[in-house]
Amino acid sequence: MATSTGGNPVLLIKKIAGVLLLILGLLLTATGVSLSYDGLTAIGAFLLVVGLVLLILKIVRRNQPLN
């Protein structure tokens, strides 16, 4: 149950950016693999990793105990 519903706009932006980077990374990776462009595949994989890191950081921050 949520005890604090005060939204932080920075965290919302990180969440949206993380999801968009995941989608863009997935599309670029799939396109790079199907067309066998190594550079496009690498950029897509990098964007996937950055998107995952942003989402993981948001989840870790949300699950920190309150002092």
C-alpha cells in the first residue's frame, strides 16, 4: 500500500525515458539484426541497456526504506 503519493517529476521522466529507450532500442536491434548492420545492432543494444538501467534505478529508489 502506498503511504506517500507525492509524485516526483524527475522520476516520472526517468520512467518514461526508460520505456521509450527500451522500445527504440528493441526496434533498432531488430532492424540491425534483420538487415545485418552491426552498427545499428550495437546502438540498439546500447539503448536497451540504458533504458533498463533507468528503470532499475527507479525501482531501486522506490524500494528504499523510509528513515
